[in-house]
Amino acid sequence: MIQNILDHYDEESFLIADGFDEAVIGVDEIGMRLIYSVKKCIEILCRDMPEEEAWEHFSFNVSCAYVGEQTPIWCFDNFE
């Protein structure tokens, strides 16, 4: 998905969250920001740590970080 977005918007510069390429689910065309699935981010983190630690890491080190106008959008899609 991320490569398709980068190819489609080849003149844009996106802020990419390291290690979460598989979690990209779309792009916000107004702000030109990548949209990430939180559910997929947690699944990625769970490859290296227990789920509780993955949530803690994501909450404190990923989703709360503001890195400028192109800070990614985190789509909380983990409702079941």
C-alpha cells in the first residue's frame, strides 16, 4: 500500500513511521499525511513483544509523538 501511495503522489513528501509500512491504510489528501491502522501497528509490535507491552510502547512512543504538520494519522480501528 505505501509504495502505491508514494508512486501515486510522486511529487509529495510524506512522513513515514519507521517499521510500520505494512500498517499504512491510506492518505489524507487535504493534509497529505499517511494514515496508519492502529490494529496493524499493534500486530507488528507484537512480533517482538507481548501485546500489553506493544500497547504501552505504541501509546507512549508512537501515537503521542507530534513531529510537525505531516505527523501521521493513527486510525483506531481495533474495535471488535
